[in-house]
Amino acid sequence: MTYIRAMTDPAAIPIIAYGPLYPYLDEALAWRFAVHAVAADADPEALPPQVREARALVSFGSVGASAAIMDALPKLEMIGLFSVGYDKVDVAHARAKGIRVTNTPDVLTDDVADLAVGLLYATVRHIAANDRMVRAGDWARGVKPALCGRVTGKRIGILGLGRIGRAIARRLEAVAGEILYHSRRPVAGTAYRYVADPLDFARASDVIIVATSGGPEARGLVDAAMLDALGPEGMIVNISRGSVIDEDALVAALAEKRIAGAGLDVFANEPHVPEALFSMDHVVLQPHQGSATVETRKAMADLVLANLDAWVSGRPLLTPVA
Ligand code: 8YV
């Protein structure tokens, strides 16, 4: 397929891009389509008539696509997500309206799993806090860093053993004392111990790594009871969605040292992070960087584009959600 710059082609298909998304993707979309860049928080009812002619919407994980935006675009046929998570897409509404939805699975699995392992080590070994104390000159002034726990031999509990959860488990097989998991049902073909009850799972884990997909069924899955079951020596890592953990309960448990630490890449109301966490040396914070590598973001962009090209050409979509 050859592309002329869509801006010179009056027949170019109109699309909406919640953006900016990623320079390479933004540029490639502009070559293919008549792109209307729309702010992610734009009121669908206030969109200009020419924008409401859009036949496709390109969005990303933390924004998704609401029923309201779908209803505001009468010609919408396709939603292409620049993310694997589609918990912010009203998929049932899309299906009811015959709107196709695609995401970007697999291409980001390794990077997200890598960050989970990195956050595990950073949290257990106090890497961020020790970096700060060196930079502050404390070590030079004779301050001795507190001893920390060890990762090797820990019982790692993986919440959600999907593609990313399994990739995390594979990475930790060499060091974990045990790998166990909790999900709605056992995963066939895995040797890891399945624990059906969430509180038993938390009690049996030294570190919980939250790897389940987001969405209504997982909202608040890690609550105060689960955090108390994890216990004062337990830690938690979240590379999934902030909504999976009751964030107020997490902040309270960390403040009261009812758990020993947390490594967090995702939050309930991104990019806003509870300020109480900022002063906690036993917490490691990341700005949702799971898939944020050059290689992976390009691979994700290429997958978004391949799905859109398939949609335009009437070929089967590569990674359909709906
Ligand atoms: C997105 C994410 O990839 O893929 C997901 O579901 O959570 C993120 O890593 C990133 O926000 C780009 O949309």
C-alpha cells in the first residue's frame, strides 16, 4: 500500500487521534488519514461537525474510548488502541454498535515484565531510597543505609497469570523461593501453585506482583484485607492498572507500615499520584513506564497501523478485541 500525504488527499479517511500519541505513530497516521487531533478529555458533544465524520479513533490505555465518544461519531467503524489494556474502552457498547476494537498485545509483554522485575528489586533492595541518600550526601556524612530484604528465596505471588504474569514468572524462576498465583481460575499447563482464595494467596506471598488486566471485574481486587493478609513484611508491585488496588487502603497500609513497601508504575488517577507517597522511602514510584521503550513503542505503533491498514483494506484485523 502506498501512501500519499493525506493532507493533500481530499478523499483521505477522517479519523480522530487522542494525542499526541507518539511522534512516529502521529506522523504515520498523518500520511494515511485525515487526522483530527482531539484532546483526550474533549467533550464528545462539543466536537465540530467535520470531526464527527471520523470513521476511526486511535486512543491509548489510560483513555480508551467511552460510549459517549462512540455515540458522538455516527460513522465510527474502528477503534485502534495504542496499548494492550482496553479496560477504558466500553467494549460492550462497541460490539453493540458493530465497531471493531484492536489493541497491541505481545509486543510489549517483555518490557512490562522487565519493569515488574526491576521494580521488585528496586523495592526490596531500597535502590531508589539509597540513591537519594547518596545524592543528599548522607553516606558521605557517615549515615549507614538500613539493611534490606533479599529477593532470592522470596515467595513471589503473581496476581493474574496472563501473558505478562507468565513472563514475570519465567524471569523469577531462577531466584524465587516459590512462585504462586491467584486468578479467577487455574491456568492450564503451568507448574506454579494456584491459590484460589485471595487472602490465602496474600498470606502465602512475600511479594505480590499485580499483573492482572484492569477493568470492572478487577477494580479494588487488592483491598485492605488483602494488604493486611500480605502483612508487615510483605511488599507489593503493580505494573497493571492502578484501579486493581484500593489506593486509599494502600497508602494507609504503607503509612502505618502494615506492609513493608511498594513498587508502583500505575495509579488510580494518572498522572496524579497520592502525595502521601512522595515522602515514603519504602515506596518506589514510576510514571507508567511499562511499555515505554523505543523498541516496544515502535512495535506497538506498527501494530496499530497494521490493524488500521487491514481495516481500510477489508482484511482480517491482526489483534481484534471486538
Ligand atoms: C500503554 C499500558 O502501552 O499497554 C498498556 O495497556 O498500560 C501502557 O503501557 C501506554 O500508556 C501507551 O498507550
